Amino acid sequence: MRWDNLRLTDDEPDLPLFAGGAVARTFDTPAFHGTTFYEVRARSIINRVPAGSHVPFEHTINPYRGCGHRCSYCFARSTHRYLDLDTGLDFDTKIIVKVNAPELTRKELASPRWRGHQIAMGTNVDPYQRAEGRYRLMPGIITALTRAATPFSILTKGTLILRDLDLLREAAGHAAIGVSLSIGFLDPDVWRATESGAPHPERRLETVARLNAEGIGCGVLMAPILPYLTDSPAQLARTVSRIAAAGATHVVPIVLHLRPGAREWYLAWLAREHPRLVPRYLELYGRGAYATRAYQDRMTAQVSALARSHGLARSPRFRVPQDRPRGPEQLTLL
């Protein structure tokens, strides 16, 4: 197990799964059935984004690795390979919890070397996944960012973000913050099949409405649009209409992309549930992670037209680079 930036205190027990040991916990509740949480103490928490990543931020915080939302298409699945875990079931059920994330955030923000850059959260796995309800790492992280007047953004599917409304309001008084919910589609059958651990899309729409009503500007990353499953004109129209009705500040459409790890897991699911679509996906994606540019442009044009019809144009705060394949990690702040 590779843990270059993680360690445990000397009195924590070693487990065979991790070279440095970890505290493994299971909880006897339906929400966590079959899931093991590995509590570790990280050496650092603010991560520098590699140069050339084409993202609108230079730093991230990820208090968890692995995600209980169990999205079959999640592009972050490949990150579990760095821990010598598989990108399928392990990613869904073996969750790494950086239990010292709040204290590390305070410490690193207080360093003379810190220059107040924007920090993005939710760029790898969801900081408001179900585990956050038990571990409560985000309140300490947000408080530390607020006291350091550090701008930050949060991308989540988790309705649990409403728990921290007061903290977000306070943070907005000290620095620029941005919040977006990920809602790619509304079809309940597709939701159950591909996002079984995530809150229902209707609950996410309610969360968007509540955040905006409480003065926290919240947009929607309409991601992913699933080819041949959630991309019909009627489906797109309904989704954009409901996003607008929820008062979203902006909508950014993103077509499914299938990186290694996610590609194998998602296509295996597709072969079981929709075998007739497999040849169409192989044609659309070829050997790469991204759908053809023609398909992406068509989806973007349709969603943009629908957004304008509802008075909800794509946010002027965002653009997607035209010289690289599109992905949620490539949104660029203007």
C-alpha cells in the first residue's frame, strides 16, 4: 500500500491492508452496510494541483478518498489504484478518512508560505458524502478557511451541505465562495442504477433552492449527461427547466467521460443492464475517455439554448477550454 503523504501515530494499530497501518471501522447502520472506513492521519491536506492541469484553481482539499455515493461513472475511481485498491467495489466500500483534516487545514493556512489562493473541494470525491454525517470534517475545514479569509469552492451531490449553512454564510462575509450541486439528470431509474448511494435528484434540487433562498449562490453542474440514457431532447428540457425553477445561479453541462477505472466499471454495468448500447458507446468513445467533439458540442448547444429560454444562461464565471476534451475538472473561472 502506497502512503507517501499519510502516516499514523505510533499508538495506532497496524493492519495488513495498509503498510503504515490504519484504524478500520465498520458501523452497524443500514447506510454504511458493507462499508469499511480506514481512519488515517495525513501529513498534509492542501494539495497543489499539477501544472498543466487546466483547472481554475491551484489548490484542493480532499478529506476523503473513495466515495459512498457509488456513482458507476465517477472519474475519481482511478485514484484508488494509488492505494493498491480496485476502482470498482473497493472505491465504493473502502473509504479513507483523513481524520486530522481540520487541524491540518488550520496549520497549513497559518504558514507564512500560504498566499491565500483559492481552494477547491469536491474535485476528487464528494466532501459531503454520507460518511461526513458521522465524521464531521467539513465544519472544521470551513471554519479554518473563513478565519484565514481564504476563497473556496465546493462541488457536491450531498444534501448534507445544508447542515453547514451558517458556516457558509459566515465564510461568504470574509472571502469569495462558490457552491455547485451536481445534477446530471432527473430519471429515478437511472439514478437508482448509476448513483445508488447519492441523494435523489429531487432532494438535490431542493438543496439548490434552499441554498439560494438563504443567500448562498448555488449553481448546477449538469453532469454527467449519459449518452442514450439521459440525453433525449425531452429529458434535457425537463432537467434544465427544473434547475431553473430551483433558482440556480448558473448551469454548466458536462457529457460523461470515461477515464481508466471508471471506463471498465461503467461499461461492465452497461453490458449487464443495456447491452444494446455497448456498440454505440464504443463508437462514441472509441479508445479514449471523451465522447466525440461533435456529440459534446451538440449537447452543449442544446442545454445552452434551453438555459437561455429559462433566463438561465451559462454562467459568465465559467468557460470550458476549447483546446482540450471537456471534463468537470477543466472548468475555468473568468
